[in-house]
Amino acid sequence: MAAELRNEAVVQNGDVEFSEEMEMTGDVDPINGLEDPAKPIRLIRKAKRIGRTNSGGDASSNGAPTQGVQVAKNSRKSRDGRGRGEPKKGGAGGKGTWGAPGDELFVDGSCRDSNDPNYDSDNQGDYVVEKIEPLVSPDEFDKFVTPIILEYFDHSLTKEVEASLDELNLSKMKPRIVELSISLSFDRKASHRELVSILISDLYSKVLVAKDIQKGFDNLLESIADLVIDSPEAPKLLGMFLARAVADDCLPPKYIQSYKGSVDNPSKQVALEKAELLLGQKHGIVRLDNIWGTGGGIRPVKYLIKQMVLLLKEYLSSCDIKEATRCLQELEVPHFHHELVYEATVMILEDGTERSAERMSKLLASLNAACIITPEQFSQGFKRVFNNMPDINLDVPNAYTLLERFGDMCFNDGVMASDTYKDLPRGGRKRFVSEGDGGKIKPAVL
């Protein structure tokens, strides 16, 4: 027979002790019950695990261990489920802490907590919060804020304006931001007015509150008589700003209704009636999103191409460089000027007259001298023509010859760069004497 000794496993403090659950095996004498001394006794130790509970809850009914508490990274809550999940000492102690919330206000180094060992009751007095005066006075407001608004018209980044205004600590002069930005946009383009509307909407609830915006429009309505002297369309534009502010939820709809029966100025009446008319039309709130029109690159490409072709045709008939320049700048698409170069070159190839080529070369030279069209845009426009020459040649048989003549004019006027001039396609087909070159071979371009 085999003698067996079994003991239960013991669990203490989360550690399983290997208790003596042993089986003694070997050859046993059947007469006296003694083991065979010739063979060694082999002990088998087995550990028995019993389901345990942690400090945060009870063990499961089947005796299986509970899963660890899932905690977020960098969380101050205990990972083993203990505690209430609150930071130690209310956030006033522990490694990497800076004291209790509010201690940073006391820069004199004194202690405010009566439970702190460094607390001294004799040094505790009455502390008065000092009022911080605004860094900008009302007289200096326009001097500091006007450049910020003008720069915003160039970069159109509302976050830059917000950061600049926070540095000035404007305090009670915030309504002047609305008043100044709108008055500066009266003499500018519709795209600038769109930027002002976006600025007011983005600054709302960050730098400006509803009362600031209302106060700003109140000041504009009171001074509308003075604004009309410099900007005759100020009442109409102000009404559009009012309607757009209501559509952007910066003004309550009842704001315009509050002026009924108390208007003593005809210009103010015009502004309020314009705003009420825009808000009262069908789907008015949706239409007000494009109240200033779509400018710049927002407009469709087909529309921009159509406007550039119309601009070039009017120039060839009137030869008015200033008017053509003004029309191009109003499109506000400097990244798309290569299309003007492309359309101008194709138009010359289709026209085929030397008079049109000379006029177009003068226009491009003027735009190049005024830095309205950059050299990169010129190069991109000409290379687009070079790549499309096989297709253009199908409609214009002498396109290569006309392109060489126009390319020479542009190169002599400084419009076409030397690198682009070297890529000018030459000798696309056999030349005839009737084309005017006399059968001479063109010299190679160095």
C-alpha cells in the first residue's frame, strides 16, 4: 500500500504557499507496512489556488480571481481598486505637485493652510485682490488695434487676431473691436467684409461676448451719420453686417425689433430695414452665408477662366492696360494667374495678327513689371501652351510659327525667362516661303 499525506493550501496576503499535499510512493512491505529501503521516496507537491478577493470587491461565486481595475494612463486613481480615486492631499502633496489649487496666487511665500507645519497665524492678514488696469487706453486703442485688423485682411487667420487682442488686455473697450473692424471694411472689397464677419463669429465666446457685440453695433448705428460722409453705402453695408451677425448667432433676432419706434435718423432706418429685409426673405438664414459673395479661389474654375477670357478680349479692343490690371486684381486669385498667361498665348495663336501679339506682349510686360504676375506663374502658363501645342496645331496649322514670333516678343520684353525660352518648341513642321521666314534656318538658341 502507498501512504498518502494531504494538507490544504494556505493563502496569506495574496501569496500562495506551497502546502504539503504530498504523495509518498514506493515499494511497501505487505507484511509490516514499511517502505522498501532500497528505493527512495518520491514526494509530489501540488499547489491549490483558492479564489481571493481584493480590497475593492468580493470574489466571484465560482472562485475565479477578479480582473484588475482598468484605469487610464497617468490616472491618479489606485490601480488595485483601493481608495476613492482622489488625488493625495487634495493635490497639495506628493511627487511632482505644486501645492493646492490657488497657492500660485500667493507669491510672497507665506502659507495659507492652518494644517501646514509652516503656517504662522501672526503673518496672516487681509489680502485684497488688486485690479489690473488695461494696457491700452481709449485714446491709444485705434493706434494698436488698427494694424492688427489690417494684417488680418492679408493673412485671414482669426487665431492670430485673438492672440494679439489677448495681449492688449482691452477690458471694457472690447465693443470697439466690432466697431473698428466693420468701419475699416466699408472702403474695401467684399472679400474683406466677409473676413470681418468671420472674425466676429470666431471671436464670439472667446474674446467677445453677446453684450460686447450688441454694444459695438449700437455705437455704429449712433455714428452712422458720420460714416455716410466717407462711405455713402455705409447704411446698406451695416444692415448686411447686422443680418449676417444674426445668422451667425452673434446677435439675437429681437435686436433689430428693439429699435422699432425709436429711430430718429434716416440712415439708421435704412440700415435696420435692410437687415430686416434680408432676414425676412425665404431661406434668408441660409442665403446670408454668402451675403458678401464668393471671392478668391472659392469661385468655380470655369467662372474664373470665363472672366479672364473676357478680360483679355476687352483689352484687345480697348488697349487699356490699367482697366485690365484692375479687373485681374479684383479676381483675387494670384495662384491662378498662369491661366491668364495660357489664355493670352492661345488667343494670340488663334488670332494670328501681329497687332494683337504686340498688344498682348505689352500687357504681360506691364503685369510683370508691376509684380502682379510672378515669374513662376509666367513659366507655368507658357509651359502649358508648349505641352498642348500638338492639339493646338490641329486647329491652327501655323501655330508653331506664331508661337515663335510671340515667344521672341515676350523674351525681348523680359516676360519669358531664358530657361523657358530654351524650351520653346521650334520646327514643328516644314516651313514655306509664303509664311514669311524666307526659307532661312533659324539660329540655334544658346
